Amino acid sequence: MSDFNREIMELDGALDDLCHAAAKLGDAEDWVGKAILVTLEGMIDDLGLRVTELRAIRKAVKEVRKDV
């Protein structure tokens, strides 16, 4: 497996971990947990966008390699 694919998988795993943490914090009753959840949701959104972008880049690279 290429380093690029491995990095995408690692980012995907980190995104899963963040989602699990957000789900647990969603049940928090205190204001600190709720405040952390807002920050965590932003991180999840950003990381999700990066993973999507990297997958699109990987797909484009594969298409170019087929045409060469």
C-alpha cells in the first residue's frame, strides 16, 4: 500500500475516533463537555473535508496514470 493511501486510512481512522468522542460528549450534562463538543465538531468537519479532498486527488492521480 502506498504512503498516500496509508495516510488517508490514518486520517479516516482519526475521523472515526473523533466522531466517537463527539458522540460521548454529546451526552455530557456539564457546560465544559458541551464547549469541547463545539470545538470537536469543527475539527471533525475540517478533517472530513481533508479526507474527501485527498480521496479526490487519489482518484485523479489514478485516472492520469491510466491515460499515460
